[in-house]
Amino acid sequence: MSRVLHNARNQIIRRYNFLTHRGVDVVKEENKVSEILSHSDGVVFFVGNEKNFSKKKESYGNFVILEHENGYFTLYAHLEKIFVVVGECLKQGDIIGIMGASGTKRSHLHFEVRNAKNKRVNPTKYLDAELPKDREKTAIRYQIYDNKEKKWLPLVRDNESYAGIFGNPIGAILIQSSFPIKYKVYQQKKWRSFDANKEQDMNYIPIYGFKIICFKNLVYRVHFVGTQWSNWICAEEENKILNKKRAIDAIQIRLKED
């Protein structure tokens, strides 16, 4: 039985090809849609469509990305309806949404598996089997809510670019990590504390300060509206970045290898 389709066996209508098709397309039965299930326990990393996910032209339609305990990702595309939100913790078999034809012409599920390095791997054998149990690599990923655009911006992975658009205040920050992290944001004249990888109560109010606390060799910096980047701060130090007159519009986090 399928781990991603409700009460169904996997019927593959398009197979994985690492050159032309980096996922596998499945249906429940011809002309029948299905509820889409979480493949494994995980955290919702992204909910949206290709227009606000990547600069590359993708044909995902409405889709969801989950990250799992081993650092792997699963992606569920072409959904008609989505029932989960960013940061939500799911168990294996929880309903993510309803199969659809968004971004394509025929109702089906486009399913992808990506490893901890965000490299797509052949997902066929995982349609009815567990993901690898061993974590591949220490990793940190983060994204921000853009108050001006009123949407979550694409996920940023460690040592890539930064999260944010200069001039657009940040209203929320989500961090997912393979190791324990606590972080704080300064909103409404007070500090609010969060734990990475946990469901959080977001209020989408401009953030004026930011601080990360962990025991890894991690550094971070922020950009305030109309100013320059702050200095890099080591997460092991008791430092925080605060500007009570200007909101943060971008953050950047880098994980140094041990």
C-alpha cells in the first residue's frame, strides 16, 4: 500500500528520470483523486506554489515540503487543497491535502525525495517504504515571513544566500535544524523565545531584534531597513542584535563545519 495516497496502491504514470523528471507521478485510480498523506513524521517547511518558491521555472502548482528526522525532504505537488501550515508537526499518515491538477493538466501527485544536501534522489522505492534512518549531515534551514508581501519567502539552507528582501520588514522567523537551537526575536518591546523544529505561535509583527543560542559553530547577522548588515555574531556568545528604531528586513545564518 502507498505511504502517500490514502487507501490506495501506487499507480505510477510517469517514472523518475534524473535528467528530465526528478520525481515520480502517481495516481490512485484512473480519474479518481485521493487524500495525500505525510510519508513519515516531519515538519512542514513550505506551503505555496512555484511562484513564491524558486526563481527557476517549476511546474509544481500548489505543493508542500516536509523535512524528516533524518534530514531528508519529501515534496508533494499539484495539490487541489492544502490542509497544513508552515511549522506544523506531522505524523506518518497525517493528511496533507487533496490530489489535484494545479500546475498541470491531469490530476496526480508528483512526489519527490531530497536528501540532507537537498539533492533529489529516486523516490520510487520510498513510495511504500521508510526513508533512510541515518542522518546524513548536520544542517540548518530557515525562512522568514515578509510583512509587505504578506507571505513566507523561500527556504534558505545553511551557507547559501540570506532570507529577506531589503526594505520589507520581517514579521516571523522559522528555523529548522538537525541540532538543538533556541532563538529570540524582539517584538512589541519585548523578547519572545522559540525552539527550532517546534510549532510556534506567530503574530507577524515587525521584528527589531534577533538572537540565536546554540552550541554549534554557527554565526549569523541581520540587516535593518535602510542600514547596512550588522557584524557577524557567534551563536555561542551571549550577544544579541537590536535596533529599536528600525525593523529587520533580512537575516543570514551560516553553519561552519566542525
